[in-house]
Amino acid sequence: MVIQMIKDTDKRTDKRHNCDAKIKWTQFNQIGFNYGQESYYHARALNFSKNGLHLKTEHPLKPGMIILFRLEASHCGASDLEDCECIRTISLAEVKWCKHIVKNGESYFGIGVEYPIPY
């Protein structure tokens, strides 16, 4: 499986905010989707902006994949209410990159997602 790696250049134009948020997600554009038989997975949002999220999950995701996620619990790290409101509670998001990370004996995937529809 080939997974796009993070590039050294940062293309972000919006401020990122640290967070610790529980996320539940499923693949939105899967072939053979059976209503009522969706598979949901767990992730943690590590930071966010008004345009996307950085997720940590046990499952690799392919760039271009569309996921549907729902925020389950969050500790917002934004400095004011307006910034804090930009973390979405439910949304579609496109996977932009996926990186396998091994840190302190823990193995997981860092995923960058972008909202296809801006606020």
C-alpha cells in the first residue's frame, strides 16, 4: 500500500489550534455501501483549523478518500470562543495525507483532512 507522506512545506493559511477530541469516523464514498451496516472507527483530533483537522487513528486512509466524522468529546485549545467554534461537530472531510508514525513504542497513522465545504 502506497501512502502519501507529509511534505516539508506547510501550505496552511489558517491558524491551527491544539485539541484533544474523540472522533468517530466512517468512509463516506465506499463502493458497496449498505445503509445500516456502516463501519465506524475511532480517532483523536490533535489539532484543527477552520479548514481541517489532524487526526490520529489505527487505520491508514488513502488520500482522496472522503470520510464522515462526528465529534464525540473535545477539549478545545483555542484562545477565544470564535476560534473554538471552528472545530466542527459533524462534517465530511477529504483525506489529504497519511503518515505511519511509531513513537514511544506506539504505532498509529497521522491523517490530515480538509473540509471540502468551507464555513
